[in-house]
Amino acid sequence: MLLLRSPLQRVRALGRPPVRALMNLRELVSALNDFASPALAESWDNVGLLVEPSPPHTVNTLFLTNDLTEEVMEEAVQKKADLVLSYHPPIFAPLKRVTWKTWKERLVVRALENRIGIYSPHTAYDAIPHGVNNWLTKGLGTCTSVPLHPSTAPSSPVEGTHRVEFCADAEHLDAVLSKIKDIPETSCLTTLPVRVEGEEQTRVSLNCSQKALLEVVALLSQNSLLYHKTEILLLQKPLLPHTGMGRLCTLSEPLSLSDTVERIKGHLGLSHVRLALGAGRTLGKWAEILLALGAGRTLESPVKKVALCAGSGSSVLKGTEADLYLTGEMSHHDVLDAVANGISVILCEHSNTERGFLSELRDALTIHLQNKINIIVSEKDRDPLQVA
């Protein structure tokens, strides 16, 4: 039977949102890993798929949160989430049991009971060019930025940390190669015939770890002829552009510190931040006189360079020359150290420097995942600290 539609009905049909397709969990995790490789995360971190319901598991709704608390988990259950992407890993310290006793154990129980997976990117999202720290720089206005601690290519084919090359004659070659092959953490052993000072010799090249290097050098040093013909090269993986921890931002035009504070508050949606004014910078023989007179930063002091790190920035920012440090939290003594070096500090509380990124992440993942699944941001997720 032929069904005729009026023009209005056809317009309504065309205006319907696209029907979303389900994604297999493993397919989705692979896509999330492509968006930000877990290899970019810090070595101490716990990233990737943390809780996996029994397969097959399909995902229609991806639920984004900065912190996965019990309140947020209940929200995810009510909104029928199939996978929670929690920026902070809810499982960090190893769990010895999964019971109803502690809140983190209960998160795992609730997730598995409701067939909800949990995925955490954490510091992988800090490092990527389109990640959390890049979003934080947008609160400063027009600026250029570079990573404070650049990341190296995780998939670089280079094996080992050092390359050792030496020449050996036929008399010593077999014995040396036999002993080198017994040394753990050596690889890429190659030989090439060469002519050295009119003599036929073999050029040996190998890669090894820092630990193996000591054994290789000790072996070669037993023969002075081999040792004097040895070259040691440091192997370095290439740096990834615009990728790494923290950012050093150079503003296109200097701002007063007070204007910078207001911009940050507006970007993060905060009514207040904590501010420490830098003392006078070291100015040679005049430093003690200026400090005695109380010279130092004021709210009208110009800000040109800002070093920032979302979350807890002490270890990332430490030692960086800048007019201002911007982060969520720092230790008391690290703040004192920055101030003594003439650097002002803005602290916004840990997760306040991260949570606003979730809306930008939702839009980016919608494109990356080709609009295949529904992506929503938690409404219950919030910083636990309030001003009383």
C-alpha cells in the first residue's frame, strides 16, 4: 500500500534527529583510546577501562563526569548510562575486595549490577593538545602556549635507551657476540663488514637499556682494543607537538593581575578564587632594599606569562619562570616558594580547573564518535569544597 505524506509531514520527518546506533564497548574503548592515547598518561596514573560488564556489552549512552561519587553513580543509573567516563579514576589504590563496606567498592558493585562500564582518561587528557590544560588556557584570552613538560612519542619504534657501536676483528667477534646475547635488555643486534685502517673488521651495533649498558661496557672494557673503538649514543624518542603536562602561556597583551583574576573566575564560573601576591623579584644588590620597603606584586601588576596546570600543579609548575601560576591546588610551602620568587599564585580548588572541560569534551567526542551514541554530562558532579 502506498502511503502519501503531506509536505508538513515530510518536513517533520526530515527534521527528526538521526537515529543513533549502538556501539560495542570494546569498539568504543578503542575509539576513546584513539582520541587520547593512555600511553600519554603519567606512569603513576590508572587510566583506561576500569570496570567492564560481561561481554557482549553495547553502549547507547556515554555519561561524562569529573568525579564519580555515589550521588553521580545514582544519576548515571537513573539516566540509563551504559558507560561512565570519569576524568578522575574512581579506582586508584588497588581494591583487595569488592563489598558494600566502602564507597569506592560500592561504586564497582553498583556499576556491575546495572551493567555500566567505567573508563578513566585522567592525565592522558591533561597531555593532549585538545585536552584539559588547553581548555584552561582559554580563560586567559588570546595567548600562545607550549607544554611545560613535553610528551615523547609513545609508539616510537626505538627500543632501549642507548645504542652501542664498536668494531671487532674475526679473532674476537664470535666470543664477544656470544656474551652480549646473554645480557638481558639488549636488542637490535646487527653486524656489518667494514674496513678499518686497511683491516677487515665487523661493525657491531646494538640497542640496550640503561641497566644493560653497564654490563655491555663492562664486557667491552675487558678488551682495550674493543673499548677504544666503542661509541655510545643516547636514544631519544621524538617530542610530540603541543602535547605534554602543564602549559606556559604568553599573553598577546599584558593584563593587570586583577583583570586576570576576573577572567579566570568568569571562565570557570566561580565567585571567588584564592590569590597569593608575589614578592619583589630578585634584583641584585637592590633586592634587599626593595623587599625592606615592601615592594612586590599588586593587583595592578602586569601579567604577561602564565604557567598553568589543571588539578594539583605543584610538581608540574615548580621552577617555571612566570608572572603567575594558575592551578587548582598547591601545597602551602610551594605557594611560599613561588611568592618568594616574585610569582603570584591563583588557586581555584582542584576540580574547578577541570570540570568545565566536560562540555567541550562532549562536543569533541560527538564528532570523534560520528554522532553514533548519546553523550550527556553529569548534573550532580561538583567540587566537594564550598565557602561557608
